[in-house]
Amino acid sequence: MPLFETINVDEKTRLYVWKVTESLSDLAKRANLTGIHQTKYDSIKFETGKKNFLAVREILSSLGYTSDDLFYDEKGKPYLKDGKKISISHSFDMVAVIIGERQVGVDIEKKREKIINVADKFTQWNYRNASFSSHNVLQKLTMIWSAKEAGYKMHGKPGITANHILVKDFFPNDTETKIKINDSIYDVSFLNIQEEFVLAYCSAS
């Protein structure tokens, strides 16, 4: 399993990033799906989704977990049976999993121009008047969105949307910022993956 990167966030939190280059048949041969997990896999229509589904479970398998150790609540938030906290994200052929003892959140996004068309829906940053190149505008908008998504996944409580999550201003080449959810402030870290993807992760203090 060629993990692209493993990051020790702290002594009890690890982030795993995988660029999935394997064929679906190779991934499926290594999987040991049963019951509801096989049913869920069979219900996924697109090959990329199937590959990402299997990749997440292979990462967990490499850490000693079985498919039955992972489950989801009615809102789609993932949990591990041993009580450790987990967050999962995928975008195209990239998969990210973060596991720790505190609430965690991760989001990975491919930088795409279409985010500019919806920017006004999730940020008040006036990118139209920013003295940035178009590349850096795209970079920062993707970072803002990814930070909000990571925070949303970490918080995991009803009633919170992207607009409830405030992001402290930063520059496109920064590697961290802060977000505010209700009255709580959390640190967010950023990674650029192969120049195409932005990854954000955070954990509760």
C-alpha cells in the first residue's frame, strides 16, 4: 500500500494520505468486505468512489482495524469502535484519514476554477479586489473551503454550516490558520499535495 504521506500531528494523532494508483480489481482482491460493508460498496456507482472506499479500509487494515471497526452515525460521521476519533476525506484519486484521541477533522480538495463561482456562498473574503494572482486566488479560496470542511467534520454537531465557521485571514502560502466555531477556536494546518490539492486538518484541544 503506497501511502503518499504519513504525518505525526502530535504524539496521539496521525494523518495518512494516499494517492490511489492501484486498479479497482487489485484493491478489491485485498479487501475483506462482509455484510453491510459489501452492500455499501456494491451501491457505489462510480469506480473512483469504489476505489476510495476500499482505500480507506485498507489504510485502517494496515493499522490493525477491520471493516467492522468503522461505523457511521445517521449524519454520516465516522467512528471507530475502540473509541479513537476519525475523520475521512477524498477527492479524485487522493484519500486522507486522520485518527486521534481527540475530535479530529480532515478535508482534501482539488483546486478547481469552479470554486470561484460559489465563493460568495461560503466566504466574505473579497477576492475580486485582492492583489493576488489568479493562481493564488484559487489557492486561498480552496484553503478557506477546506478549513471550513475540516472544522465541520471535527465539530460534528447539528445546526452548524460552513457559514457558522469563521476563518482567520491568512496568505495563500501560509501553512496554518485558526477557525472559530461558536465560542471555540481551533488551529488548522494546511498541506499542498502535488500542487493540485489542498489538505486541511484540525483537532480539538
